[in-house]
Amino acid sequence: MSNFNYEYENDENEAEIIRANNLFEKASHLKAQKNLKGAISLYQKSLKIYLNAGEYMKLAEIFNDIVSLVQKESEMLPIMERLRRTINAIEKLDILEELAKLKLAYANLTYKSSSYMDAGNLFIEVAELYKKVDEDEFRNLIGMFYLRAAECFEKISRTKRAEKLVLKAIRIFDSSIFDYRIYLKDLKSQIDKKKYLEAIETIREIAKFFRRLEIELETTPEQGDVLRNLKRNVLARLIHIVSEYNLLKMICFRFLDENDKVRAQAEKSINDLTKAIEMIKEELKHEYYSSADLHRLTFDIFLLQVFQEFADYQVEDPIFLIMSGLPKDVKEIIKKMKFYDYTVQLLELNLKDNADLIENMALSRVLDPYRDFIVKSLKI
């Protein structure tokens, strides 16, 4: 009798899993058809069945699909609550990697809701969980999560904490003796003392270091849309950082009256930034973004136009570059952002006649210490 009951329960469990699989496939089909409400409903039904059946490996995948679909706060709040309850249940089991994946879904949803403090802390938790699973195997992922956390804290002006996380990520990514902080200190001193040739060499070393990180990250395996989008976002961020340092290098060439090198650097950086912009736009298409990503996208087109202005070399239309292929609602948000407006002002006038923009705008962590240096270069 007991064997019969066991077989019956086993058959019933298998039937439920088959039902959940069918619901998941139908939900994915509705997602592809842009029937978001229907897709979310079916994903949630399949989620409940998988959880009851102990099929924990499917949970993160479903939550990630739901996260990519929800847009309004009213949609996000119940999903957050469900994610919290699921995480609480999984925390009682010894399956750290699945817990890390669920917390990553939660971090992405929190980031999408623009709750940057909570999102930053969650990305740190995800990094720490992957460390416990296998620090060597997931080294690049762990570094990416720390960088994502740093970006969250930068967004809310917690710059010291952001800097610590960037340095932590660098130590994870790179085991060489490169000391980023020493190079930054040297660079500031060299530029302040107008030792521009030395500053150019220092920037080359910093840029080479970040390029190494890019190459390292590009070899990281991609497991699903979530990690693919995260990797793309972090790569775009590294390209952005290199471009900021290369702007300083180009200005050093300008002070040295090396106009050919100014032009050559502008060409390289325009290509780099175009690549970064396309990476972020690809992320927007997958709905894994918040206003912080849109801010960085508009800052990238502003930076691209600054390179073109310095080199007197207009090859890209930054407005077309940012807007082409984006949904109408995203375009409307972008048009209201400060750096989009700054870019339009540069196109209408020019950089020299807009020096007050640089004097008064909020610059990045990399460029802000060099504000006076940048402004002075406009007077040459």
C-alpha cells in the first residue's frame, strides 16, 4: 500500500512539473508577443508549482523573466514581496548558488525601482554568496557585482563607499601589483604641476589596466539574459571610465600643442563611446535598467560630443546615436535628462562658448578633481 502511495505521489508530482513547464512555455510565448500582463500571470502560476514541487533550479529564471517585464511601482511591489518570501524559504536550505541567483533577481528589481541604497547592499550580498560557493570559479562575476554595487552608491553620492567597492572589485579582477590609488595620486600631482608628458604616460598605464579588465570580462561565460546584461553593463562602464581618462590625456596633448594626437585620441574615444552606448541601448531593449543607466547613457553622448568639440571633428550625431531604435517612452525620459540637454546646447553653440556648463555641472568621480584643468583648456 505504501509503495502504491509513493508511486501515486511521484506521478502526481511529475504531472505538476509538466503543467508548470507548459505554463512557463506559454508565458514565454506571451512575453514574446508583448502580452506582459498575461505573461506575468502565467509565470507566477508556474512559480508556485515549482516551489511546491521542490524544483528550486527554475525559480531564479522565472523571477528574472518577471523582473524584465514589470515597469510600474504597483507591479514591482507584489513581486518584491513574493521574492522576499521565496528567498526566506530558500535560505533555510543549503543551496547557496540558487539563493545567490534569487538575490540577484531581487537586486535587479530593486535597482529597476531606483532604490539604489537597497540595490547596492543586495549586489554586495550576491557577491558574498558567490564567494562562498566558489570564489575562483566566479571571480569575474563577483567583481562585476561589486562594481554594480559601487554604481548604486555613486548614484546616491556615497562616493567613499563606492570607491571602496571599486577597489574591492579591482582586487578581485586583478592579482597583479598594480596600485590604482598610487597612479591616481601621481596623475593629480602631474597635472597640477603641468607635467603633461608624465601625466600622459600615467593615463596610459591606468587605461591599459582597465583594458585588461575588459578583456578578462569578455571571456566570462554568459548564463542567460541576466548575466549577459550585467556583463554588458559593466563592460560599458569600464569603457566609460577609460574614455574619461582619455579625455584628460587628450587635454594634455592640447596643452602641448600636439593637435594631431588630439585628433587621433578623439577618434579612438569616439569609437569606444559608440560601442559603450550601443551596449547600454541593448540592455534597454531587455528592460534591465533604471534611471541611472539612462543617466550614464546621456553622459556618454555628452562625453562623445566633448571629444568631437575638442578635436573639431564631427563624425557622429550624438542625438541620432542615442535615440535610434529606442522605444518612444524611453526617448521621452531621455529628453528630460540634464546631460541630454547639455549635449543639445553643445550642438547649438560650441564647447568654448559653453564653458560655464563645465564649471557648474555635476561631473563624475574621475573628472571632478580636474574641473579647473578642463575649463582652462577651453581658453587655449
